[in-house]
Amino acid sequence: IVPFFGSATNERTENGVTAAGVPYETVAVAATDAKAFGVLGNGNTRVRVLLYDLHTLANRFYFPPCVSVVMESTLPYALRQLGGDFDVVVTPDDGAKKRFGEYFAQFPSTYYYKERVPGGDERVLRAAEPEMVKGKRILIVDDLTRSGGTLAKCAIQCRENGATRVCVYVAHSVFPKHEETLFAEGGKYADAIDRFHTTSTLPHVAERLGRYPVFNVLDFSAIVSQSEFL
């Protein structure tokens, strides 16, 4: 069982220059990490690996032939736990809607998208169907957040489009620089999100989130216990 395949976003090498003018090169480790699972099996044994809410779906093809990859999601469990405390499901991009759409097909849903500002490189979020969020309770759904910035911008846009309540569900909350404080009382995004739901796929982060009332952390072990593959 792999709660969080952290290298999923490192599937290609990138070169660039930092704001300080220092050249850098990222290391593509997604394929290497996936192939490492091959040591769990051999020519006569197949290993079943459960991946939860894999951010880059193509990564499942990086695993060797002796590994049988099972794609699982935390979202069905989360939706049952939330008990319909929302009217409309919103995703911060069309890709997330396509990935998760089958799980919330019974709910009205829409998405936001990024649009480049003319004359520059800045991108802003726009609502595909702004009328769908007006006067509604919104649940923003995504698989992964690092800084939380996109989720916060999406929440702010929902409020500007007339949403009465905005909550978030994200499977994997990474927050490498303790960005959770931005959503806590007194933080930059404290007024944007009423409730931030996530899971304990990263236990060290989940422990930190317990300090702030805005966060609701779902126990990953309870999610796994309901898998039909175990």
C-alpha cells in the first residue's frame, strides 16, 4: 500500500534559473522509484501495489511487469464522511474534474481554469460556470496540494462568484514549508475556506494540522480498511 507516491510530479527533468540567478536542474525520479518496487517480486511472483490518488496518472506505466498497479482513491470515503454538507463540487482545473468526476457524478459540478493575463505571464483563475456557485455551499476537490495557493485562489473566486460556504477536500496535503498556517486563524487565507478536509497519507503533516480547528484530517487506515482489494 502506497498512501502517497511523492515523486509522481518528478517525471521529467527541468532546467531553469532561480530568482537569485542561480541555474538549477531537477532530477526525474518518478520512473526510478516505480521500478524499485520490482525488488518486491521476482519472475514467479507478481506484487500488487495500491496507489492512492496518484497525481500524474501516467506514472502507473513506470512500474515493472512483475508489479500489478491498482489505482485507488480516498474520495468515495471522504464524500460519505462529509455527508452531503455541500451543494456543488468544484475542481480547480478541468483535469481534476476528469480524474474525480466518476466519484461525484450524483452532485452538480463545475470547474475553474487558468487564463493568461494579456501582456504578461501571470495567470488568473476563471470560473467555467460562475452561475453554478452563486448562493451555494461549495466543496473544492483536488488530489494534491503543496502550498495551498491554487486552492485558496479557487476558494476566493467561489466567494466572489457568490458562494455562501466554501470547504476543501484534498487527498494529499504536503505543506513543505508549514503553509497550513496560512489557513489558520489570522492567516492569509483564513477567510477563504470554512473547513479544510484532508487525509493522513502524510502522517507528519497530519500531526501538525491537528493544531488548527479549520482542518479535519480523515484517518487513512480507515480508508484502506474499506478497499475491496485487501
